[in-house]
Amino acid sequence: METGIRPLTLGEILDRTAQLYRSNFLLFAGIFAVYAGLLMVLNLLQLGVTSWIDMAHASLAFKVALFGVLAIKVFVMIAAAGATTAAINRAVAWVHLGQPATISSAYMSTMPRLGSYVWLTTIIYFVIAWPIVILVGFLGIFLARSPGILHGQIDTSNQGAMVTLLVVFGAFGLLALVWIVYAIIMGLRYSLAVPACVMENLKAHAAIKRSIDLTKGSRGRIFVLFVLVLAIDIGLGLFSQFFIFVLAFKHHGQIGPVAQSISQIIGFFTNTFLGPIYATGLTLFYYDQRIRKEGFDIEWMMLSAGLT
């Protein structure tokens, strides 16, 4: 029986995550490179279309069409995220349980139930994101009705307008902080939904309920994993994209399409490098919670011995 098939402390889960990631880097990075590559291509296409619209002084209809393209991009990326996360979870599970895994076999194993994984990911993204989408929409309506703000033309002598401006932006900042807390809580509740859906062949809503049950008593530990991965992500992002900040500072926030394209290519490598870490840790938490709550280690030992 694998040494990891037993209850693990937080430190042991983090160590096991790092060990699995190091020893199977090409496998996990290869799986996530599909998502990172698709994201890079779509971002480069968006950059090209945006640059063309700016240079050609395109009409309002083209700009509205761009928003439609962005909406399609969001749905494509959610679908790709669902497929990639499921493949990563499957590969981590195989490796963790001492079974062989390849990039192609991980993706092929997810194909029969790809719709369930995409639908589950869509539900999770929607539940987490809908408050901030509405909030940004209200702010956008306010700015559209006050075009002077967008161009830095604010009448400071109009005390009523200044008070309204302060109230609107103050309320937006406060509600945005509330949303961050809400997003973290919901993200932790749903953090094991995809592993449960993959390993137990559950439908989307059943997987969400399963995640809520499994994460009880361990959401603080999962949050530590999230913070560590976020810190690594921010640190590597600042390091790898430092030249972008320098260019933006030198050119007063204006960055050319060439520099933005280079930034997207660098982002592909950083996303490929960091993307699998969190999914790997969550898969280990999934098994750890099943061991603690359901005695999965005994079940796995019996299955390995040919007993049912």
C-alpha cells in the first residue's frame, strides 16, 4: 500500500504535493500546457483584434462585437479549465495510488464525461463570480453616465458630484472586499467538487454537495494551500513580468502590442509551471478527507488485495 494512503497532516500533504509535482513534473505540466496554450492563443487573438480596432478607428458595432468575442472566450476557457482540471485530478490520483499515468490517458479518461466536468466548472465559476459581475456592471453604468470621470475631467467645485463620486467608489471598494470573502468561502466549499466528480462519477450537483460535506473540518487547511500557491503565483508573476511594469512606468501606462505578446508567451510558461500545483494538492486533500471520514485507506487495501 502507498505510504500516502493514510491520514496526513497539513505539512505532510504539502510535502506530498511537492514530491508528486517534482517527480511527475513533465506529466502534470504537459497536461496543463493544453489549457495554458489555449489561453495564450486566445489572448493573442484578442490582442490582435483590439489593436486592429484601435488603429482602424473601427465603428461602435465592431467594439460591441469585441465584447461578444470576449464572452465566447470566457466560456471556452471555462470548458478548457474543466477538462484540464479533471485530467490533472485523474493523473494525480493514479500516481498517488501507485498506478501508471500518461498525458494522453489522463485526457482520454475524461472524454466520456467531459460534459459533466464542464458543467460543474461552469456552475462553480458562476456561483463565485456573479456578485462581482453585477457590481462591476453597476459601476460601468455609473461611469458611462459620467464620461468626464473616464477622461480625468472632474469638477472639484461641485461638492454634490464629489460626494456622489466618493460614495460610489467607497461602496464599490467595500462591496468588493465583501465579495473577496464570499469568493474564498465558496471556493473552499466547492474545492473538492471536481475530484469527487472525477473519482466517483458523480453528476455536477451531487459533486458539489459531496464537496461541501468532505471539506467540513478541513477548509482551514485547504485555505493554507491556496495562500501558499497564490503567494508563489504572485511572486513568480512579478518576477517574470517585471519588464512589463518597467515599460508601463516609462511610457505612462502605454504598452505596445509586441511587449504584450511577449508577456503572453511568458505567461504560458508560468501558467504551465504553476497550474498543476493547486490541483495536485486538492486531489490529495480529497483522498485525505475520505480516509478521515470514510476509512478509504481500508477500502483501498481491500481492493488492492482483490476483495470487494
